[in-house]
Amino acid sequence: MGLTSSQKEILDKAIEALHTRVFHAQYPEHPSPKIYGETADEDGKNAFKALRKGNFEELKQEGASEWIGEEDSPYFAEPVGTKYPAFSVDTLIERAEGAFHSWRKVSKDDRASVLIDSLERFSKRFFENAYATMHTTGQGYMMAFQASGPHAADRALEAIAAGYEELGRFPESTVWDKPMGKYNLVINKEWRAVPKGIGLVIGCSTFPTWNSVPGVYADLMMGNSVIVKPHPGAILPMAIVVAEIRNALRDAGFDPEVCQLAVDTQSKPLAKELAEHSKVKVVDFTGNSEFGSYLESLPKAVFTEKTGVNSIILDSVENIDKVIQNITFSVALYSGQMCTAPQNFFIPEGGVKTPDGIVSFDEVAQKFADFTDGLINNPKAGPFVAGTIQNPATAERTVGASKAIGGKTWLETRNIEQSIPYFKNARTQTPTVIELTAGDKDKFSKEMFGPIAFLIKTKDTKESVALAKEMAESYGAISCGAYTTDAEMKEYIADEMSLAATPVSFNLVGQIFVNQNAAFSDFHVTGGNPAGNASFTNPDYVNRRFTWVGMREPAPRA
């Protein structure tokens, strides 16, 4: 079988990008008719409509005990309606175990070929997947298209490339010839890359594909079978991906049970039972810290992305308005429901330095509130940037934040009725902006998921850095933004935050935001603080999914 010439070209470019860390995107992020076809969007919308109110038959996972599904659309304010085949844990494990023993024998070239083929198949469904993502997560259309489609596919390809590289790092065999004086000791040696077994990937409700496909494709590339357990509130996007993986496996002559979809409900969850099963050797998880920390305690290879407290440090800027425009966009983007969204904004009580003089704390706070409000009130931008709120609990938390937390409220949250065209019942909640002080550590030292921003008054920038570092070391951080025109301060911030294993984005303005991480270039989560123990995609992310095992035997005498 092996890689086709086009697949080899795709893989070679991805591997080169891994090493150079330059911009690379196999799958275009713009939903342009010129790229994807004149009817691609309408076809995708119609395909999504066809999946509603019916059974998702495409998986061809036979013998389901029942068909279940409880996804709700934050846009329609009604159930999505799709039902999926459900299976017992024993059935899922038995099928995964059987498929594993054939898949582990498949060469790395054949695995890569099947997996790249599955991504090419998936790329034909990016628009359908975008609508599935919109109506399960509440993301805006553009984010749903990009994050669940091209960006997710690139992250999956990144995992394939990283795995392929590691599997080829050492030779499969060699002749070991040691001079011993009058004779040589000659040993034939070989090494096998032995996969761990069954992998389990537990997805989240806000980014169901982007956060899940790296683990799925890393497991499969390293020779493990995998059970994909999406969040019960966001199944459809990953069901589409799993269906195309199974199609690629089947058409290549391999057992499709190498990759299975496992669905559950909020009242009858499967994740814990699956994770604790002795046959499951690898676990990937995105979600809350409590369950993530429990998983990390299991005697398995566990890869987590958990909650964190992300910070922005304001010291000095070239143009305060451009800076405020950038950071308020980051707060409003997907209503603060991104794991990289900033929450704590540390501002010196003496204000922020600019070429035109000091901008006081209150002036910064007022600009922050005004720019946020202006973006949300813009009918051509706000609703599409903010999307909707995935979980009603997030909306309730945002509504109650001002009263529960105290402090001066610079901007109160509100629901925008009929904010999104064609979706009059959409669940929306605008950002709330609350002023705190450095002494209010108990209030800003935990993640307040959703569109909640704290403007925290500090003694000076060094106290800001100390607090941001403490938050990262104690509670985890996935991103950090900093604004300074002083070279020494920039190095100080970089050095201090690197000790907290937190990447820093400096002086972002314009169309690049702290929320964004690029495949093949940015390591998403470092694995070095409590926000998670793994990183997309470093060598450790794939190496812990298999083991090198050596065999040796004296060579026959000549």
C-alpha cells in the first residue's frame, strides 16, 4: 500500500514545518467559494439539516444497544435532534482490543496513508462540520468553520507528522559488531515500536474537534486503537470525523473498529468507567481541572488540557487605543469561552506609559468598557465575533458575576435580544468588566469561564508580573499577553513567565490575538503548569503512546 506521491508530499511538508516552525497550512482557513466550490456552503448547510432529527448511520458501528443524543443548539434554543449508536463499555473495549492486534502490525507508511486519506475526506465536509459545530458549541460561523475544520485538520496532520518522525528516529535493525581482539562479537539487533494498546480520547463541549483530533490521530499513528468519547453536548462534529476515519480504514482493507465513537449522556457518563478499564492504556482529556487531575492519577499515559487563569500585563504601549481594541476583541471572541481567552488584566495604579504621556488606570478601564461595548453593539461584527453561550451555566455565572464578586463594575453584562440574524432565540451574554485590586487574590485566582474580565490594580508592573506568574504556577495558564516598550522589562516578563511554563505574546495589535495558536508552529499548552500536562505537539506527546522494545541474537558464524 504505502504513501501515494501526493500523500508523501503532504507529509514531507508537514514534517519540514515541524522543524522550521514557519507558517504552514495544508487546509485553507478561508471558506471561499474559489477554494472550496461555489455551492460548498449551501451544500454543507443542507447536509447538516439532513443529519438533524435522525440516526447518524454513517459510523456503521453495528449492534447498538440504543440510539441516544441530547445536544441542544444555543442558536435555535431547541434540540439538534441527531441520535448516535450507543454501546456498553465491554463491547467497545472488546472491539478495540481485537482491532488493536491487527493495526499494531501495520507499517508507519500505511498508517500515515490511511490517516491522511481520512483528513482529505474530512476536508470535503468542512462546511457541514462548521454548522454542526455552530449548533452544538455556539461558536460563530467563521470560528466554527476554521477551528473545527481546517485548523483541526492541520493539528491532526501535525500529530501524524510528529508520530511518523518518532517512529523513524531509530533503525528497525542493525548488525552490532564489537571488536574483541582476536575475534569480533557480532550481534543481530532489531527494535520494535510497540504501541501501548487502547487509547481513549475524552472531548470537551466548546472545541469538540480542535481539542480532540490531536490525541485521536496521535494514538492511531503510533499503532493504538482509539475510542473517541465526545462531550454529550457536542457529539456531531467528532461523529463526522470518526465516520471518515472509519471509511478510510474500511476502504484500505483494515478493521474500522480501530476507531470507535462512544456516546453517553450527562446522567449516565462513560468517561470514568472507560478510563479506569485495565485495557485502556492511553487517555487524552480536555476539560475541568478536577476530572483532569483525577485522570492524571491513573497508572496510564495521560495527556490533559485543563482550566487555567490567563493574564494580560499592561506596562507601556505605543498606541493605547490599538492595544485596547486588540485585548477587548480577545475577551469578546466566542464570549470568552476559549481556553486561551484572557481573564486577568493587570494594570499599574500609576497608569500605562505611552509616547503621549501616562494613561491613568481609570482612563484605561473606561476605554476597555467603551471598546468592548462598541464591538458588541456593532451589528456587522459583535454577534458574529461573540457567537453564543454553549452552556446555560456559563450564562448564569456571567450574569451573577458582578454581584457575587463585588468591586466596581465598569461594564455590566446583558443579553442582546435577536442579536444574531435568523436566530431570535440565541443564547447570548455580553462581557462584564469588573475592577479589583491586587489584594483580591481570592476573587481572581480561579478561572471564571465565560465573558468575564477583571481589571486588577497593582502597585507597579513588577507586581503585575509576580501575580501573573503566581496564577500560572498555582492554578495554571495557557496564554499570557504583555505590552511593554521597554526592552529590559520585556526580557524580565519573558524570563519570569517562562519559569511558570507560560508562553507570552508581546505587543499584539491588529489581526493577531492572544487567543490564537497555530499548528506546526505554536506549542498549545506547555505541559509545565497546572493547566495541563501535555503539549500539542511536542515529541513527548507521541513518544509516550508507544515503547521501543529490542531483540538481539548472535549472528551466525561465517
